[in-house]
Amino acid sequence: MAANDSDSTAGAGDAGPPGVSVSRRSVVAAAVASAAVFAESIGRASATAARLEPGHMQEDFHTPGLEFVFQATVSIAPVISFGRVSYGLRRIIPITGGRFHGPRLSGEVLDEGQDTQLVRPDGVTEICARYALRADDGELIYIINSGLIVPGASPTAKPSYVRTQPKFEAAVGGRYEWLNKSLFIGTLHPLPVEQRAVVIRVFRVT
């Protein structure tokens, strides 16, 4: 009699109206459906993880490299200092000429530019140089070279970090249009004071 009562209750639960307690059979069915959904989500996660394993990363992602573009020796005039302003110590260094050489372009640095610098309260110098290059074939190239100079541990120590981000503007359709279509990074190395010049090396990010 108890078994018959259990079976009829289950049948009534399956077909009963809203609000009637769910039968054991319905509970089991719901659990099976939930398990299937969970298994499917685990499968998708595993497939995603597989695509991100080192072996797959080599296929799907590219690690940037550096390609040497040119080295420039840029002559400079004495510093023009504005003193301390709202954001730090402001100064300008006029650019008076120079030469540059590289595998794909060489020429001269024109004497119509300047390096605007701001020494921040934390001692870091923000630089932004704007000047022009004339390649040996006569093509003109405009450059904006911004960057950071982080001081060393002591006032007499060499800077601990010096990097720039050159941005070029060359004629569209010209020989050096490729400069407009890449990112670049540069280094800056001052020569002895009496030489009044700095050496800049530029690399293309591949």
C-alpha cells in the first residue's frame, strides 16, 4: 500500500497544478539537466584555457622586437631657464644642427628646433624635442621626440632611466612614408659639456 501511495504521489506531482510540491522524479530530472549545463560550461572553459597555453600563445601572439633606424649627433645651444613655474623647473634647449646616419636614411639635423624640458617636483625630467631632418636626397622629415629622464641615486650619478618616443611626419607617397606607419623608441646620451651635443639612437618597434 505504501509503495502504491508513493507511485501515485509521483504521478500526481508530475501532472499537478502550480504550487504542488515537485515529485522525486522531477527533482532528479532537474539535477540531470543542471549537470549537463555545468559539464558544457567546463568544456568551454577548458577549450579556452587550451588556446592560452604557451604552445598556442606562440601561434596567436607576437612579441615586439626592435629594429635600428638611425643614430643622430645633435648639437645644442646653452640652456634657457624660466626658473620654477607651477609644475616644476621649466627650461628650453635650442637645437642647432647635427647629422644622422642609418641603414635606410641619413642626412642632417636642421638648426630650427628646440627641446622643451620640465623638471618635476619628484626630480624626473619630461622632455619634448621638436625639430626637422633633411635626408641626403632632400626629403624633409619632422620629428617630435618626447620622453623621460629619471635621475640617479645621487645628484652626481648618471640618470637611472632615459627613454624617448620619437614620432615622425614624412611626406605621404614619399620615400620615407614608412616612418608614419610605425612606433619608435629612442635613447638619449649626452656628450661632454664642452661638445654641446647629445647622441640619439632610434629603433623601430616591430
